[in-house]
Amino acid sequence: MTLQEKINSLYNDSSKYNIADFEYIRKELLYGLNKGKIRSAEKDESNKWKVNDWVKKGILLLFKYGNLFDYSINNTFNYFDKHTLPTHDFQLEDNVRIVPGGSSIRTGSYIAPGVICMPPMYINIGAYVDEATMIDSHALVGTCAQVGKRVHLSAASQIGGVLEPPNARPVIVEDDVMIGGNCGIYEGTLIRRRAVLGSGVVITSSTKIFDLVKERIIKAENGNPIEIPEGAVVVPGTRKINTPFAEKFGLSISSPIIIKYRDEKTDSKTALEDYLR
């Protein structure tokens, strides 16, 4: 029986639980996730993103069958978590820069060589962070989120995670994307390559994006999460609410705006410094 089959079997019928099988699942799943050989979402043969729900089911099993463990360093630095979910074990040879100052990375997340982690930041289990990406201070990469190469997650940006339901798509950020400070990207949003999100942009499944360049409205449709087009430059915006009450009080709702598509001027402003890497 394959790892995938064992996970699906135990997830669907808890009466099949035994320590030996569970320890096999724990060891093989965490090894595969840490090495980037197993992913909770990845591109298929047609270059479309697909969710590997069995991976998320496996992570849920680690929560369910893990025992609370004392990971405290000393009497003044206490923390407690499931024994199946320690912090990620890094070695110098991994070539990942983790600057001291309160950051934490859970095991079961892939952090590629050349990634820079500025304190304090957090990366949760199931996440995938590819080469030369910068995770800036107070930034979050949530459970199972997928982040590509040469991405910059600016200070306090939030890349939301998802475990439930297992077939739900995590947030995906493709290569060469710039995420500005205090951005919030949630609920399965897909940010296509080379897009730029200005500081303060928040995107959820109910957000409408107004594309001023192509004169269209981008939103989640037919059960598919919202997608930000390749090279789009998105900034915070608002639109009026036309009910009598809203008009009386001048109310409006957040509506991010695509003001342009990436050009040489944008590239010069968002270029990553090789000296940092």
C-alpha cells in the first residue's frame, strides 16, 4: 500500500489506526514535505494547479494522533505542541538564512536554498517556499500555501493557509511576484507570475478586482478561487455602495484595482538585489 493509500485509508476509517502504520505515515509524509518531494498543491501535466487532498489529509492525521509534548527550552521559554509537529530541523548546508529574532518554521514545510527569513516571521506545515524568496518581518506563510521563486513577501504580509476541507485550494503565489507590506491574500487566491500587489491590498474569495486597463471585473466564479493575472499591478481601491443608507453616510467597500501591467519602470522598482542572496 502506498503512502497516499495508507493516509486515505486511515483518514476515512479511524478504526484502522495502529501505531506502526501511523509512524510510517508521519515519517514518510514529513520527509517528503521537508524535501519538497511531496506538495499539497502542484501543477499537473497541463500546467494547471491541482490540490493533492491526500497530503492535507495526512497533515490532519498528524494533528489528530499527535500527543501534546513539552518543547520548552527552559523555565522562561515555554511552548507546547503535538509531538508530530516540531520545528523544522535546518543545517548550514541547507543554505537557508534564518535571521535570529523570534521566527519559527514548522516541520513539514519546504524551504528552498537561498530563501531569506527576516524576524519575526512564521511558516506553517505544508507550505512550499521556493528559491531566493524573501519572507520579511511579521510575514506569514500559512498552512499548505505555495510560494514560488524570487518572491518578496514584504513586512506584515499574510499568505493565508487552509487545511479544511482537504480539497480546498491553498493560496498560491507564482514566481517573481512582489507582495507589498500589510497585504492579506486568503481563501485560495492565485497570484500569477510577475504580479505586483501594492501595500495594503487584501484579497479574499468575495473580493472583486477592477481591471482599469482591460475594463473588466475579476472575481471568483463557478467554484474557482480568484486569480490575479500575470504581470498585473494591483493597488487598494474603493467603490461606492448604492443603497440609500450607504449613500446617506458616504460608505464604500474595498475593491482592489489593476492600474497597469508590469513594464520596465515597474521592474526597476521591484528588482531584487543579488547582493542580499
